[in-house]
Amino acid sequence: MSACRKIDAFCTRRNAIILLALFLAVPVLMTGGSVLGLTMLSSQVPTLAFVSSVAFLALCGFTLWSIWRDDFVHAREFSRERFDRDEARLKYVVSGAEGIESFPPGGNIICFGSTNPFVGFGSPAGAWQMATSLGPAGDETPQPLTSESLHEAIARSVKTVGVKNLTAKDFVFMNGTEVAHVAKQENLRKAFLPDPFGRPRTAIAAQGIHYFRANPDDRVRPYACFSIANWGMEVVTNCFVRALVEGNSASIEMVTTVLLPVDRSYRKIDELSRPGKLGAVLWFLQVLPRVPLYWLDAIYSIAVFIRQRIKDGFKLDQFRTHREIRLNPAYNYGATDTIRGMISSDSPHFYFQRADIRRAREVMGKAVLEAVIGAMRDAGYSTRDFELQAPMLIDNSIYVSAGGDLDISGAIGRGASVMRQTAATITEKLR
């Protein structure tokens, strides 16, 4: 971050110098042109024109030097000698208890502002959900089964998987337009939105997670998140699990998302290096026509910088936001995207990344199903209907779910499509 701040400060100073130079050079050039026309008639040395020409060349030289720094010098801040990418990634994984990794301390409330609730967790990569009635397995009265006991069984089962770089954390998801309505409840005001003109809270205590599991609310949904990080933690497969027991029925839901690698276009800085003599000449010929555009960009950047400082000084954005919150009862407090999500690739870079994603999804899915079936059996409930409905892997990418629908969910990434067919159709094709 210090390198980024240093580069940003340099760019601001550079744009200010270019803007100042343009303001000084343009009048000098205009005056110099007039003087040149008069002095040529009198055969006198056009001193002012000479000065304006020198000023113009100096401005061009400073601009080329700035572009050179942008293209080659700033890249040194992220060289192997100064920046260890693998070490930076390890800061975000902290060893937890019982061999499983846990997320570093931080927020666990996700306030989303779009149709996708899993903001910041990547692209969708499959989901399934099923429900079953709770009936006794025999003549004996079964033991009580709760949503919390199912989640505890799932957590124990996942810990025995033994997958490397496995992380676990509980999250609460809320839509940004519902935060204010949920916060109207006296016991939840401080938990989510203590100040209607401020940001929603980003963290909730473990007791809050247990409360919403025991008292389900459609607008506040707790999920257990199990993540597997591969490829130097650039590919993260997130499995969100929600178990719910209401009355005489139990349901289980698993949603998989994948945080894909950073797009290749953002890796170009890793390929920058100082060119040789011929490369410098070619670079100069390519950049020279861009100098006027560079000046326009500098003027625009400084204008945006000044505009933002004026808005911050008079708190115009804050005033506009407060007014919208007062007038709009459905004001959206949620986030629509994250920086990591915006710079992610649209699809995996290699076949092996896609294979690892599928493997992680299948391993987690089987662990969740085994945990739910085991918890129901231990509590004395019949698992026959659940096992008949439970998804099972047919061809490494086909999931059979309740109702006879099959998801062929091989597509991963933005714009991924999922083909759905009936069980009878797939069975006929597999014969």
C-alpha cells in the first residue's frame, strides 16, 4: 500500500506541474508568435519566441519523462526484490483450532445491494437445495433436532475432510434495502444500523448468528462459509451452507461461488522492464504522438482532484446522501461489487484450475450431506427420504436433486450457463 500511495502522490504532483506549465506556456507561445511576426520584419532576434520554444520543449521533455516513469520506473515497486506476492497473501490466512483454518478477524455481515447476495465471493458455480420431513426411524421418540445442531454436525464433518487451506466462518447476509426495516426492531437496532445516516455494522457476535438460526428471518440469513484456496490463494472456492429446521421439516442449502484469479491484463506490470537502445527509440516514436493527449488527461485529473476536494470540504456528498436517506424509504445501503471482484478473470486460466474447483465443490458437498444424514440418524429420524433426494455425483459434473431435475454445472465464471434437464431425459441418454 505504501508503494501505491507513493505512486499516487507522484501522479498528483506531476499533473499539477503539467497544468501549471500549460497555463504559463500557452500565453508565452501566443505572445511569442505575435512578436515573431513583428521581429521578422525588422530582422531582429525573436527573443520571446525563442523563450517560448524552449518552454514548449521543456514541457514535452517533462511529459516524456513522466510517461517513462509510468511505464518502467514505477514497476520496480512491485519487483521480486521489493514485493513478495506469496508472503502478502499469507497475511489473510490465520491458523485456527483443530487443524482447520479460520478467516482473520473482521466483518461477517454482508450487506448486498444487488441481486447477488454473495458480493465479493466470486462468480456462481452451482447450487442445490432440498427438504425432507422429519419422521421417526422406529418406535422410539426421536431426540430434538435444531438448525444449530445440524450446523455443528456439518462443521465437525468438514473438519475431518483434511483439505489444505480450508477456512471456515459464519456470515449473515442482508439486502441493502431491508437494513433500515430490520433495524426498526428495538432488539436489532444496535446490531445492524445504530445510525440511519451512517454505514451498517460489518460484524455481529456469535450469539447473533445463533439467534437467527434459532429464529429464522427471511431478511437476515446466516450461512456457514467453507472456503478452499488453491493456486497461491488466487482461486478460492466458497461453499455457503444453510441448514434450517422448522416444525416437522428440515432443509439444507449449499451455494458454491468461485473467486477466480486476477485478470491477466492486471499482470502486465510484472512484464515491464527497461528497454534497450532500440527499444527506447521505438518507445519514443510510439509515445510522442500521445503527448497532447497526456496533457488533456493531466488537466482532467487535476480538475477531478480539485472538484473532489471542494466536495469533501463542503461535505456535498454527505449532504446529498443524507437527503436521499430521509426521502427514500427503500434506500440501498448495500454494496454491489468489490475491488477484488472487479479485477477477477471471467473464467479460470487453466484446465487444472477448473478441475480443482470441481473437486473442492464435490468434496464439500459430500461432507455436508454425510453430516446431515448422520445427525438425523443419530437423533432417531428416518433418513430414507433424504437419501433418496440427496444429490449424487454421476459424471463428475451432474447433480441429481429433488424433483427429478439435474444440473449440469460445468460452466464456471461470469456469464456461465447451466443446462437443466429432467431425470428421465438424462437416464435415457445414459443407457
